[in-house]
Amino acid sequence: MEQYFPIIILGLLAVMLFVLPARQRKRMQAQAQEMQDSLTVGTPVMTTSGLHGTVAALAEKTVDLEIAPGIVVTFARPAILEIRKPLGDPGHAATDEGTDSGTPGATGGRPADGTL
């Protein structure tokens, strides 16, 4: 039995190197498909290239994203990396940045009307 020990170890290593990563890939593909199925118009998303936008329209293989008011671009569905949470959640401040600390212009030095 001791003479077969190295062969048994090699077999176990092969299982660990090929079977376990395949299961992980399958799980990740299922999560990606679930995320794709949950996309609806108005959902804030981020693409694989880091572009943030809101879903404006959905097709079978593409998704139209509004990246600025009136600017709509088309991406392949697999380019959607994740669904983002809406930014302007009133009543919940994400960080302490922009709070009034006694300095003029609590909006980071920009005028309150949004002009540059």
C-alpha cells in the first residue's frame, strides 16, 4: 500500500487543481447570470471598465446606459460588472465629507448653485 501513496497524493492534487476551480467558476457564472436577470430600467450599475450609469433600456444581448443627462451609450450585457446603490439617498450621509466645518462653501469650494 505504501508504494501507491505518491499516486494517491497526485490524484488528490489533480482533483484539487481541476475540479474545485471548475465548481467556483460555475458558481460565479450563476451569480453573474442572476445579476443580469435582475437588471431593470433605472438600475444604477458599473461596467467592467469602471463607467457608472443608469440602465435606460434592455435588449437580449445589450443594455443602454445613461451616463449623463441625455447621453445614452450601448454596452454588451456581460460588460455590466455590478449593480450600484443609488447615490443620493436623503437622510443617510455616506461620509463626513462636505459637512459644514465652519469653512465657507460647505460644497467643497463650489458655489451652491452647482456652477463651476
